[in-house]
Amino acid sequence: MIQHCVRCGAPAGNVMAFAYEARLIWLEDLAGPVIPGAGYAFCQSHADRLTPPVGWTLLDRRGPARPLFASLEVA
């Protein structure tokens, strides 16, 4: 099942979750279905533009960016 961004409906590749008491927000790569109440699916564009509220900390736990296309160079 394809997850969709909660903001725009585009295919999601990231999950945003938070700990209210700790004033902490984190982003992770989408590894499976998002459990309702445990996080929110975001597309790459919205995840990249996410800013935490004043006084909160944002942890970006996403892996390195993967290229969209493989190189065609032949050795």
C-alpha cells in the first residue's frame, strides 16, 4: 500500500513523529505503513521544509539521499 503525504497527497517517503512532553520532533525514512497516532506521512518536499515550533527540537534521522536514476557510466 502506498502511503500519501498528509499535506498534499503526493507519495510519501518520510514519517514525522513527535514527543510532546520532550518538545521533540523527528523525521525518519518511511519503512512501512504509518500507524495512526504514531506518526504522519510526508512527501520529500514537505519533510525538507518542516520547521519545529519555537522551543522544540527537530531531529532528522533520514538516511542519505538516494539518486533518482542510476549512473550509465561504463568502466
